[in-house]
Amino acid sequence: MVNVKTKVTLIGAKLAKQGLDFVYEGDSRTECEKCKVRKACHNLQRGRKYRVAAVRTNTRHDCPVHDEAVIAVDVMEAPVIALIGADMAISNSKVSYEFSCPRTGCRSYPLCRPDGVIEGEKYVVGEVLGNAPDVCERGRALKLVELRPL
């Protein structure tokens, strides 16, 4: 069994549910600037997708941003479902993800530019899930895969 590395962070108490996936958007609120637990809330990588692995309910911190409070959770980097070129869709291979398609109206666009993937970063192709659900408007052969951060 593979040991998954987790990290402790703080999230809103109403959001803190095991299995929740979220993309960390970063620190952009002025309310956070003088907060005593700011570093614990903002210790994740902006743009990366995370999954709550465990909720630690023993401590709550007041928060001007979140309705109730924030509580500690263990998070791990979550896999992202994406479309990549069929020639790169090989399980356990390393790929550098590039956003190259400008066709925002395409039905597959959200899978070609999925939330939680950072352009230019390296990922490992987990499972190859199959062919693209739609034909690529640019004529590319695409496969649906699970990407995991390297």
C-alpha cells in the first residue's frame, strides 16, 4: 500500500468534510493580513487541487472570512481528470501539462484546462480512463486520464 503524504491546513468549518475536493485559490483577502493563524490557512500551493483526508474537530479558530470558524484538516493532493494527447496517455509516465487550446466554446474545454492543474508543472499519468467524450475540434487524438502531481 502506498503511503499518501498529507499536510495540515485550516478551512471553513462548514466545508470541512472528509473526501471534499477543492482547488486552493490563495490568499487575497485583506481580513487575513493580521490574523494569527494566517500561515496555517495559507500553506497550500495556489491553483493545486486537494482532498480532505481527515477532519480534526478538537480546535476551532474564529475567522472573519468563514461564517462559523476554521478547523484543522489533513489534506492530500488530489488527482485531476484531464484530456491529454493520446500519444502521452501511458500509465505511470511523466508529462508536463500545457494549456494549448484557445477554444473556450468547445464542450471538452473544461477537461483540456481542468481546475487544479498548473500549467507547465509535471504530473504522473495515473489511470487511462478512455477516449475523449467528444471529438476534438482541432482534430487531435485525445485520451481521458487521471493526473497526479509529481
